[in-house]
Amino acid sequence: MLTILVVGGAIVWLIDKLFYQHDGEQQDPDQQPGQQAAQGCADETCGIRSICPSEQILKGECKQEITYYDDEELDDFKGRGENDYTPDEQEQWRDVLYTLQPADLLGWGQSIKHRGLVMPAAIRQEFMQLAAEHRSA
């Protein structure tokens, strides 16, 4: 019985440390100003999945390595905010988004995040819509 309590407490402590920001702690440096992740989840795609990708990572079901989807040119946009793109640059993102296979959408979203890139606001909306459509199909 004591072992169960200790293991349960360790799991709760680990989840608390990984997902919740406490007063006095620094904000995640990968999170852009004004960008809020879902409560208790470090991934912006939580609303379009039945299981939070961060939970999948903890369970060992997700890879945290960077995978490229023939989109290396997007790395030139590192350090940009979601509203810092010209229409031509947004079109570059759109070209990549609409050439992806539906099954690659969420992996691509994870890749973008792991590479330190921020999608243009309009593209992010299109990405979320496509991913939601794929999920419901």
C-alpha cells in the first residue's frame, strides 16, 4: 500500500513539474508572447486531437526528434512572429501545408514547433481546420 502511494505521488509530482507553471517560474522560452497553450498541455494542437501530444510523449508514443517534410526552406523564418509575414511568405507556408498528406499534418505541426518556428496566423488557422477535418473523417 505504501509503495502505491509513493509511486502515485511521484507521478503527480512529475506531471505537475512538466505541465504547470508556478508563480515565480520563468515562462517556456519556446512559447511566443501572447500564445497560450491549452491548460496543462504544452502543445497547441490539443484541441484537434483526442489525446494530448504531450501525454503521448510521456507514454513514449511520440517522437521528439525533428522530421522534415520537404520544407527545409521554412527554417529561414525562425524567430518570426505569427504576424510578421508578407503575403508571399505566407504563400510559401501554404504551399507546404497543402502538399502534405492528411496523415502527416500533426507530425508536421510538431516538427514546426520543435524547429522553433511560428506559423503565420492565417496558416495556423488553415492548419487547425485541415487537421480537424482529417480527424473527423
